[in-house]
Amino acid sequence: MNKKMRKDVLPEGFGELAQSLGFDAENQALLLQALTHPAYFEGVKTASPQDNQRMEFLGDAVLDLVVGDYLYHAYPNLGEGTLSKMRAVIVCEGSLAHHSAEIGFQHYLRLGKGSEASGDRERPSILADAFEAVIGAMFVALGYDAARDFILGRFATQMQHLTPDDYEDKKSLLQELVQHESLHGVSYKLLTVSGPDHAPRFESGAYCGKLLIGKGMGGSKKESEQAAAVAALAAKSNWLPRLRGTAPKAPKAENRPARQQEKPISAAKAATKAAKRSAHGAKKADDAPKKNIARAAAKPRQS
């Protein structure tokens, strides 16, 4: 079966996008490559498929360098470990996908028919890859300074206001808190999966033993577990007392202990008890005259 040749078709509005990003007519092909998913060439014959994977590789390195350089100078008193956590927050998939969608890259992506049908145009991983690929294209076409200005224009404000709540791993914080108070660690269970195949929603629960301490939603199982950890930390005043054994006990209905209820007896036993009581009463009646005679005989006679 012969594969068909595929013509290079520019997405609608591509020229305006290229101009807004600083690409001129001579280097717009690099931007087009950055927005071309590998699946675009599936099932077609082409001499040299130009997808965005190599651009993504390069853009990832440039992004890490720019963000790392900025954080290094902005936070001179922080150590390597903290700076790495801060950078990870900036360059994570969710962050890049957000900025990619905010610019509108999803409208210019070139996808295969199958990818288009499965909703890949809105998939966070593909949007994040496109964002890095565009940075790579900028670096090649316009130079480091242009790529740096683009990156800082998107992230500088966020990097200026980072706090430990932003970059500390919530699952690690929760694990440390729980292990300090209990012999149990934290475990996570997937509770539900909903939504379409191209944009599923996961719900996970954070547990200490059998105690559910938080629930969270996310676009992946990992994200839902992080959200569950965040929820558990926010609600720690509700479940920490139970781990410490200081939770208030339910009040008793009465201060004094209830009288023990007598056990029910059968009719036969009741009749036997009644007969014994009757016989004991008759015996006491028969013995009464005998006791009177004995007492009279024991009294001394008066002379």
C-alpha cells in the first residue's frame, strides 16, 4: 500500500502567532516544526518528517538554564535542594501546559487524525511539549536572549513570590507528620476515575491505616494523590487528635451505671419457685403451735 504525500498546511492564524513571538518569514518554518506533533506524519510519505521532538529536547534544556539562573540570583541564601524544588514547580507539566493554553498554542498544533479524534489537542502533556519546543525554536532562530525574555515574561512574577507551600512536596510533608504521631505511614488508594479518555479525572484518598484523612482530584493518579495530601494537611485538626488518642469521647447517657437487668426465667422455673415459697410458708405455720408449747413448758411455774 502506497503512502500519500502530505502537503505542508499552515494552521489558520499561524502568521499572526509567528509575528507576535518574533519569528519573521525566514524562520517561521522552525516555529511550524515546534507545533508539529509526531503523529502528524503517521500514514503519510515524506522525505524528512520534521516533528517537534528535537525542538522539545533543546527547549527543555534552555528552560532549565533560564529558570535555574534566575532562581540562583534571586535567592542567594537557599541551598541546592530547595532551589531544585522551586525550579521543578515552574517547569512541571501542569505549569507549562497552563502557559501553553494561555497563549493559545492548542489552536495551532498539527496533529494526526487519530490524535485529533482522541482529544490530544487539549492534552496537558502535548501542550507542555509544544511549549518547550517553541522555546527551542526561539533559541535556534532568535538566540538565547530572545528565549530568555520569553521565559521570564511568563514566569518571573511567579518565581519572585514562591513560598515553601508552593514547592515543598505535600506527600512528603504529610508522611513526616503522620509518622511522628502514629506507627502507620500514609498510603494512597485510587477511588474513582471519570471523564473522557483524552481528559480523565482521578480521585484518590490518603489513608493512615484504615482512617481516610484526605481526598483529592487530578488529571493523573499522581496529581490526585498530591491533591489528597494537600487536603489532608488542610484538615489535620480533624484527624490528628484521633492518631494521638486525644479525640473527645462520646458523652454517656447517665452518670450512674445502669442496673443490671435480671435474666428472664422460664414458666416451669417460676412455678417451681412459687411452690417452694408456698411449702415454706405452710411449714412455718405448722411449726408455730409447737414453738408456743415449747416456750410455755420452758417457763417456770409460779407458787
